[in-house]
Amino acid sequence: MNKYAARGLAESAESGRKILVITERAATIPYALNLLCDYDRNIKAVTSTNGMQSISYHSGGRIEFRSYGSSGHRGVSADTVFLDAGVDRLVSALDLQSLRSCVAASPTGEVIRA
């Protein structure tokens, strides 16, 4: 994730959107968390438990992180699923269908590729 993607995600979450970020490897999640925390001072809480990292905002918005290949996104409801750089080449049609189910309940649901 670069600083421009981080800024856009933070602004969307500040407006109340729930965002699920899928990274190529779990090792890149702390870097993305640091980018978002450095950019934004409107954060309510940063959570990192059992391999599930997230940032909550005072507006009710949320950014959750999962690595590709884990099934941690199942059951997660989001307004936006953001596929970080490198993930796009790994995602099959079946994976994409599974990710789209995360945004199915949102009236403005979208899957975005970096």
C-alpha cells in the first residue's frame, strides 16, 4: 500500500465506510497500519488480535486487514473491498465471487483493485 491509497482509504473510513483490505502477505499489514495511523488523527482504536488487525474511527467507519489466502474475510460485511498491490494477480474468479459477497449487503458496495 502506498501513501495515496492509505489517504483515500482513511478518508473513506472517516466518512463512515467499512473497508476490508486484502494484502498479498500478512507481513505487509503492519506497514499499512502505520501509514494509516501516521496520516490520520481521527482514529478511535487500533486492534490487533489473533491475526486480525483493524482501525476504528469515531464516525463508525472501520478498516479491517486480511491477507490473501486466509478465509478471514468470510462473514465480514463491508462497503469496500480493497485489493492491495500484488493481490490482483492471485485472485481467481471464485475468490472474486467470495469477496463480492462481503459487499453484497451494502447499497454502495464495491471491490477495488490497486
